[in-house]
Amino acid sequence: MYKKLLILPLVFSLVACASKDDKLEKLLKITEENMVFVKGGSFMMGDPEGTRIKDKYGYHLLRTPENEKKYPDASWMRIGGGVDLALKHKVTLSDYSISKYETTWEEFDLYYEIMGKEYHKKRSKDKKREFRGPKMPAATPSWNEAKNYCKFLAKQTGKNYDLTTEAQWEYAARSRGKYVYYATDTGRGVRNRDSLNPTNEPKNIGDGIFKVGSFPPNPLGLYDMTGNVHEWVNDWYSKDYYKKSPELNPEGPKTGTEKVKRGAKGSLTFTRSKSKTTAPNKSFRCVLNP
């Protein structure tokens, strides 16, 4: 009887370990399958110093001779209105891979289970909608937890996973640096009901938060870089950083008090904002560097 009692805890321990290993295997498989290769190159990051069209769809197109002919009666508006846009400057990036989706609750919960942490219980105030489903973008408790998640992947795989830099995020959102205002399949900021799923919902990328991949990806194959929630990036925030940043693989200022966030709802691909590292409810996506 005594021997049986000794064996039982050992059996339970082995089952628990196997379960944790299974979860890790699942998380790493999802991560690997979601990675999209981005060929490096040079581009002019930041404000294109252009204007955009205003019509019934909102602001969505760069002012070019082609678009002026296509929309002869359009009103053209200068980008601005107090929006924080990175100073236009040349950036050259090495090859990297980036997750096609924002990190989901399924992935973030697996990470917490593996780490033996209690779930981060972010809940929506809107009882009619489920903001914490497995395929919804994870709303992290802080920038540090987003950073820790990507570094955890690096430790488990021996590969160079990390949060995206601001330059990597914008280059990917703009499909390798093209001048588009929105990271959508058309470069426009609005999706009509008849072009979406059979339920005719949602009608607009800025209408709320949805399951990752609810809208068509940008030409690079990346989803929700216009839409859903803000995404943390690696860089410390500085309004003047791009007046003096290096051209090759800029990583942001060495120190700071706030971190850069990108994306969310109808944000332009050039738009940047900031938050304290302790600010909650931001998602993120990891990159795989060389």
C-alpha cells in the first residue's frame, strides 16, 4: 500500500509534465505556421508628405495623377490634424519573418499555462460580444508581458524571436514600404458588407474588435494591421528619434519612459502613438530575425 502511495504522485507528475510539453509543442507549432517571410529592403518610412481623398468612404487614397483622374470631383485633404507621424526618412531593413496575426488569447493562455501563471482575465464591458475568445487578439497586461512572450519563444526554440521594431512593423504594414495609407487588401480603410463574410458582419474595420483574420490581408499576407487593437512594438518612444536614427535596422532610442504602439481600428500605416509600459489592453505580434 505504501509503495502505491509513492507511485501515484509520480504518475500525476509525469502526466502534468506531458501536458505542459504538449502545450508548448502546440504553441510553437502555431507560431511557426503563422510566420510570413518579409524580404528586406529600403523604403522611405514615415509621413509621405501627401494628401488623401475625402469621399463617402472616408480618407483612403494617396493623391497621385492616376487617382486625380479617377476621382475628378474628390476633395483632397493634407495629412495632419495633430496626428503623430514619423518624420520621413530612409530605412533599410534586413530580411525577417513576422506573424500574420496579432497574438491571440489561445496562444497567450497557452503561454501562461506553460509558465504556471494565472490567466490574465481581461473582460469586455460589452456583454453582447465576446472579446476573450481563443481567436480574438490578446489584450496584454503590459508591454513587458508582450516582450516576455516573444523572448520565451526565443528561449524555447533557440531562434531570434522578438517584438517587432517600429520600422519592421511599418515596412510590413505597407507591404514592403509601398505608399498606402491602410494595411488592407485594397489600401483603403473601409470594407463594405457585401465584400465580407456571409453574415454581412462586420461592415467596417474601424467598427470594433474582431477575430483575427476577419478581413482580407494586405498584399503581403498580413492581417489586422489596420483594425482591431493597438500593437506594442519594441521601440522606446521619442518624437524626434527619426531626425537622427541610423538607416540600417533602426531599433529606436536606447532609453525612454513610454513605448511605441501601432495600428488599431482605422489608423494610418504611418500613424504612431505611445503608452507607458504598464498600460494594459494592447496586443502584439512577434518577429523572427536572422
